Amino acid sequence: MKTHPALDAWLDRIICGDALEVLPQLPAESVDLVLTDPPYFLDKLDERWTPERVARRAYKSQTVFHLPPGMKFAPDQGRRMYEWYLRVSQQVYRILKPGGFFFSFGSPRLYHRMVCAMEDAGFHLRDTFLWLYTQSQPKAMSLNHFIERLDLEEEQKQALHAKLAKWKTPQVKSCFEPIAVAQKPPEGTFLENFLKHGVGLFNTAVRVGLNMFPANVLLVEGVEEALDKYFLVPKPTSRERGAGYLHPTAKPLALCEHLIELSTVEGAVVLDPFLGSGTTALAARNRKRHFIGIDLNPEYVEIAQRRLESSSLPLF
Ligand SMILES: C[S@@+](CC[C@H](N)C(=O)[O-])C[C@H]1O[C@@H](n2cnc3c(N)ncnc32)[C@H](O)[C@@H]1O
């Protein structure tokens, strides 16, 4: 597949910078797929995310210290996410070829704001994929700390502890991440668009589980025979390495490779404006696609570069 000539300087590179400053520099209608996992706006994990801010866990002004990142609830988080992601999505819309897909991971809590931003930028929401997993830490908190702070006699506190021993803050174990499947409106029919731009269809030769038709539920770990049969994306075991990479929200390589193969042809250009440890870039390269990665954080850019360098597959 021929790439847009004005993209030459961008191909197979990772750019360190704010996505909202870098994206406007990319040529219009030049990218085949945007696959990304943006900041979820759950307190410190926002557009100003840094490892230091994420690691700093004490909230001095609050009664509860050591609240893990992502735990603080504030009603304006969704509104802030929407306003910021609308601007991001408008840029993604401009850069994508007609019919190009925009896959965006989201959090179950603020997903609705994310997809509204994508839709308001002009995208057609075609589906929601669910990435299911079982390995997850429950985040619900016990009430012991709060009971201790009540102005009560010791005996009353003990009674309350006993009564509320199993009651916790309203969070069950989180076991899925939604992935919004949006599409820039195609030009003409799907076929006309595909013949002209090389995007806009799904490749159903890409199979999951025991040679099954691709589904909108995805697993990357074996869970149970019947589920694995329909939804398991095979792990690229030997390639999932990458010396010394560390990112708090790294996505499975197998999942990204699956989404890339499903929605693009070889030689296509895959952009991730929130690259983190470089999963999308590595997945694109493993599947013989070009990548363009952006991340605000120099530490993550370095991790992503190292990860790509330590992978044995050649660049284009
Ligand atoms: C959820 S993580 C992506 C993780 C990635 N999928 C992986 O597998 O490693 C989001 C990334 O967005 C980056 N980020 C946050 N705000 C940004 C901005 N305004 N522009 C570019 N990158 C940003 C963060 O540094 C973080 O690495």
C-alpha cells in the first residue's frame, strides 16, 4: 500500500509532545487507523499525566491517605474528559482517511463521555468491543477508617464495625475495558471507499479462538473452554517481550495486533497519539504496518524506543 507522500518524515517514529500540539501538524486524510488508549481522566490519570503525579499517592487535604490513582471520584472528571477528547477526536477525524477506523480504549466509568466526544467530532460509532479479563485488584474500601473517626463510644464503634464488616465503598472488581469502534464516514459505498482509500472494511480472515469469526468480545488469557473457543486472541508469546518496559496501563500486544489486522491491510499507517510504552507501535510493526506514536512523557517515549529496539523484527 502506498503511503501519503507528506507522511514520509513521520513514518515509524515516536514523537515526544502534547498530542494536541503534534496532531495538527500531520497531513489531512493520511492515516489508515488510529488505535489508542487515552488518559481516562480518573483523577491524576488525565491529560497532564506524569509518572510523578501518578506515583504521589497522598492527598494531604483529605481524611484518607494513600488513595490509589484512579480512585478519586469527582463529577467534573467526565466533563473535562469530554471537552478534551472532543478536541483530540476532531484532529483524529481530520487526519484519518475517509472510512478509517478510530479504536479508543475507555474506562467503564467515563466511557459514555469519551464516545460522545468521538461522535460529536463526526465519527460513526459502529460498535463497542469488550476486552474481558480476570486479573484485577478489587478497589472497594472498607469503612473501618471512617468508623474510627466517628464521635462515638468505643462500644458503639465496635458494634458498627461488626454490623458493616462486609459493606464497602461501591466498587466491584473491574473485569472489562470497553473499546469504542468509530469510523470516519466513508466516501460512497463501503466498496467504493475501500477501492479508493484501502480502509473501511473488516478482514474476517482474522480469526479468534478455535478459528471463529471475529467477535466483539475479546480475551487474551485463557478463562474457560467455551469462552476461549469463541473469544481468545492468541498470544504472540515470544514477541511479547521487550526488555525493561514498564507502564501502569500497558495494553496486551496480542489485542492491539488483532485490532490492527482486523481493520487494515499490510503497509497501512497506524497512529497512536497516546503511545505509552509503545504497544501499538510494536503491534503495527509486528503486523507489517507503519506506525506513528506520540506521547507527552519523555520517560515513556524512551521505554517505547527501547522496546522497539529490543524487538528482533526489522523496521520497513
Ligand atoms: C493509558 S496510557 C497509554 C498506555 C499504552 N496503551 C501502553 O500500552 O503502554 C496514556 C498515555 O498518554 C500519555 N499522555 C497523557 N496526556 C498526553 C497528551 N496530552 N499528549 C500526549 N500523550 C499524553 C501518558 O503519558 C500515557 O503514557
